[in-house]
Amino acid sequence: MILAADIGNTNITIGVFKKGTLLFISRLNTVKQKTEDEYAINLKDILALNNVRGEFSGAIIASVVPELTNVFKNAVHKATGKLSLVIAPGLKTGLSINIDNPKELGADFVAGAVGAINKYPLPCLIIDLGTATKLSVISKSSEFLGCVIAPGIEISLDALSNRTSQLPSVSLEPPPRTTGTNTIDSIKSGTILGTAAMIDGLADLLENELGAAFNTIVATGGLSKVIIPECRKDIILNKTLVLEGLFEIYYKNIR
């Protein structure tokens, strides 16, 4: 079995693969103050909760939270007995990164791109709706050409709530119509439908720059199930894309 973990700014997404099949997906809140022992206990509990028994042959981590990378790596070692591969320059990924400074590309971008390249027809647009809203362009020849990054939905809502004294907090669900007739529906329209419209518009702009239509548009991230149904584009939902990419990268480096 292989344990894969994607450490993001809001959540740590965890999955276990057995013979190429993802057995489960689980999430922990990202807490920088936690110790490796606390995370090891969390991992043990998650494995027990999902009835995972047997020995692990390895583990792999993608992290965009440097303060937690080694902490979580040590926690995985305590929970599974295995040292983790960590996505970083020098690890074999099979991804050609065609940006100004390839070393600055986040581990989550790399894993998501590898997951998409191994599963979908190219060229491909990857939409990651998490702490930030990110759109990544993968060329027909498996090159990472660049990306668009915008504030995430929850960040935008928090900023709106914190900077305005009379606006309430709202749940993340689509409004009944675009034109809001009350404050809550108006915020939902601007946030959810506005993000969907932004994704559709950016996809058009990115296709124009690429000079070709995307054969695949795939979305991942915790908020994708809320936003993607409101988009005009034909978009595939794949909540395990980054974990699938981590699994592929793991085997590229042990064969």
C-alpha cells in the first residue's frame, strides 16, 4: 500500500492506494502548531476508521506549507514505518515545466498536472478550487505552460465579511437566480456565480492564447462541487486528481 498526502493551506488530503486503487480519501484541518506525534495519531485513527490493515510499501507527500513538511513526513514514518518521498526539484515527474522559474512551481500544481496527463486527453485545463482558485494550462506535449491564480472563494467571503459591518456570513450554495433580492442571495450570486463566470471567461482567454481548444477541462479541490455545476463549460469533476498524480510520481521514482 502507498500513502499519499497533499498538504494545503486549509486541509491535508490523505489517500491510500492498494494495487493502484484508491481505497479512501480523508481530510484533516491544516494546523501548523500540531506536533508530529499528534499528526501520527490522526493518521493512525484515519487508517483504523477506514479499516486499512497491512504493511505499507511507501509514501509520498506534496506540501505547500513548508513549516509542516518535515513534521508530517515524520508523522507518516511513525504511522506507517516508511519514509516519504516529497515533491521537490530533482524528483522525477515526467512533467516538462515551461515557466520563468520552474523551481517555484508548487507541489500541488505538479501533482495535479501529472495526474491529468496520465488520465485525460491533452491539451488540458486544470481548475483547482481550494484556498486559492487556480487554473493551470497543460499543452498537447505534456508541458506545464503556466497558470492563473485568484483569491479563493472562502478568502473572498472572509474579506467581505471582515471589512463590512453589516454583511452577514453565508453558506456556500447557489442562489435561486442571478439577481439577488436580498443580501444573502446577492452575496451568493456574486461569489458562486461570479466565480463560475470567471472560470468560463478565463478558459476562453486561455484557449485563445494557446491557439487550440482544450480537449479536457478538469476541476479538483474542495469547492469544485459547488462552483463547477454553475459553469457553462463542460468540466470533469475529479476530487482525487492530486492524489492520483502523487501515486504516479511515486512509481516513477522507485522503478
